Amino acid sequence: MLAGGAVNEKSYILEGGGRSVSEDRGSSFDSNENAFDDMKQLINEDENDKSNTLPLASFNFINSIIGSGVIGMPYALHEAGFGFGIALIIFVAFVTDYSLILMVRSGHISGKFSYQGIMEAAFGRTGYYLLGFLQFFYPFIAMVSYNIVVGDTVTKVMVRLTGIGSDSIFAKREMVVLIATLLVTVPLCLYRDVAKLAKVSFFSLVCIAFILVSIFIRIGSISDVVPPHADSWKFINKDIIPAIGIMAFAFMCHHNTFLIYSSIADANQKKWETITHASIFVSLVVALMFGIAGYSTFKALSQGDLLENYCWDDDLMNVSRLLFSVQILLTYPIECFVTRDVIETTLIGKDPNVPTSNNVHYLLTLGIVAVTYAISITTYCLGVVLELNGVLAAVPLAYVLPALCYLRLEEGFILCRKKLPALGVGFFGIFVASMGVVFLIIDFDQIDGCIEGKVMDYCNRTYVETNYTVIV
């Protein structure tokens, strides 16, 4: 199976991933045991601590869900409309919850407790390779989005700290991303053992919490100087499908499903449903807090990267930018690990138990990093990248494939009562993915129409002094 297929930037937080599932369930982890040796380097393999309680498993799952995607929630609310967008976030969370339950049900039916295992059991090698492609595409585009974030955020922090002019070469995002790539991401990506980055998961959660608190602190002072806009507070807006893509990206955690499940003491379907409900609910609350607080501050001017909305001389938000950038720089190598591993397994046909030669390892790593860098410097628009990854990768991985696996593996007519909810999830995913592609094609000429990477007008002192009394 694909060694890199079941890991994202936070998979290494999970404990006891190597534990076999209890015999009484009649399940098998053969697909995991034979394929995920590299991935297990990311997991605590302490022989004396191979079982997680429900609260600990829930915490691990929440940690694997909440990530950089929440930064795009205010932008998603703007695209879908504030009122309808809130309802949509709740709906996406509900569908995500059900699709996660379907995956473990499929595992019980097939006896294969890995995403690759249930795909191969349902659709043979075709399903295996389709999943491999999507599991390459998802982290690859995530790496591009990370570079965009680093270029936008670190540039502002450097300008603020050093006082260099905007015309300096070191104030250009292309140079900032290049320096970060050469000094940080390349050395980290060249590691074969990414377990050295295991502490980044908790740090990531701390960063998200700090950013959320900072956003709430700034609501009153900044919303007073943000100009009114005709599209603000619309109940429903026209870009619903792209908004769903961003939301799906934020809730994407399906490649961690069986890692979490295998870490639970005496795991069964009922325990899994309890953990899933609790984890998705907490993640939903966090996503709503980011979305509502960010949108309440900037309304229709909300950007794909919410931190882009804050002024360059806002030191509190510059600390948030710096923390977010460090988090991104440390999670980038994990995504590179996944991408590289998928290439080695599916294209090169590497034996998971045999490491690649140094030459191949270095060539693949440098090639992946170089391509993501080249793509990332062509656009400022993080929102577009999140939409792209959402509709083309996150939606199929989160909704379409889990539903199709269950429909194929579960006995009975496809329109029987117990299959109808799964059928609905599958149609929802296919519709969103298809319409998302249509939207991307229609709006292709506007792909660089965002204003990210620029100083917002309301941050200009002359603008504030001239318009403040009118706005208030």
C-alpha cells in the first residue's frame, strides 16, 4: 500500500498506531503492517503505551483536524454569504462526521483498516492508484499554499522589524520564500526521519489558539476603521461552491482516520462514533469562532488569508503572523514527506521496507520543493489555492471515495434504506467537485484578482484620518 497515504501534517501526534486491533472483531491490519513502516516513524511506538482512552483519542483527532484551513473561514463566509455560510459550515461538519463513520464501517466489512485497504477492497488496483493520485495532489497543493502564506506573512514581519523599504529585494515575497526554502524547508525536507518534528503538533495548536485570541482582541479597534461595503452581511452570496471547497479543506482529516481508530483501547464502531462526534463538534466550534470573529472585523473585505487583512504595523498580529509562519515552515516537510513517499511507492514501485538511494531521495525532494516554489510565486491568492485543493482533492477524499467504498462493500441494493445516507454523501461530493471545476474555469481570468500581499487602504494613516468620522 501507499506508505505516505495516511499521514498529513499532524499524523505524527497519534500514539499507539502500531497496535493490532483486537482479534474478536475479525479485522486485519495487513494493509497497514506491510505498507506504513515509514509512516510509523511519526508515531509513538512505546510498547507499554499502545492504547488511548476516548478523551485522548478525541484530542488527537481534534489536533489532526484544526490547522491552517481555519484561517480561510472568514473568506468562506464572505463567498457563501454570512448567514448561509454559517449554516454551510455546520452542514459540512455534519457530512464530514458521517463520512468518517462510513470509513470505519467499510473497514469492518472488508477487514482492511486503512484508506488504501478499503479502496483496494472496493475497486481493486484502480481504486488504489486513484487514491494515490489524490493523496499526492492534496499535500502538494498544501505545500504551495504554505509558501504563499510564508511569502505574505514573513515579508510584513521583516519590513516591520528591520524597517527596510518596500523596494528592497529582501522585501519581495519571491526572495523571502526563496530564503525560507533554502535555509529552513530544504534542510528539513531532506530528513528521512521526520519524527524529529513530532513536537510541532502541540505547537501548532498553541499557535492557532494565540491567533484566535488575537483576532477577538482586535475586533473592536479594527472594525471601526474598516470601510462599509455593499456586499457586507449578505445572507447568501453567489460563490457557494468555492466556499464549500475551503470548508472541506479545513475539515479534511480522513487520511488519519484509521491511525486514530487503531490507537483506541478495545476499539469498536460505537467508540469510534463517540470520538468522531466529539472531535467534529469541537472543530466546528473553533471554525465558527474564526469565521464569525474574522468576518465581523473585515466583512466583505475578508481575504483568503485572514492575517493579510491586518495592518503591517499591528505588532500583536505580527506576532500571530510570525507564529503562523513558523508553524507552516515546520509542517511543510511533513507534506513533502507524504508527497515524496507517494511518488516512490506508486511511480517508482519502491519496497516500503527498503530505503531509496541518497541520489533518488535528494533528487525527488529538491524537485518537489522547486516545483512548489515556482508555482507559489505566481500568485498572491491563497483563497484560490484553498478552493482548488478543496474541490479537487479534499472533497473527493472526504466525501466521494468514503461513500463509494461503503456503497460497494455493503451488501444490499444501492437504493436500500441503509445505503441512502451514503448515497447522499456521494452525490454531494460529486456535485461539489464537478461544480467546483466549472467555477474555477469560469473564474480563471480572475485568478490573480485578489488584493492579498498589499497594504489595505484602511491601514493608510491618511485614509483613516480622513474617513474615520464618516465610518463611525
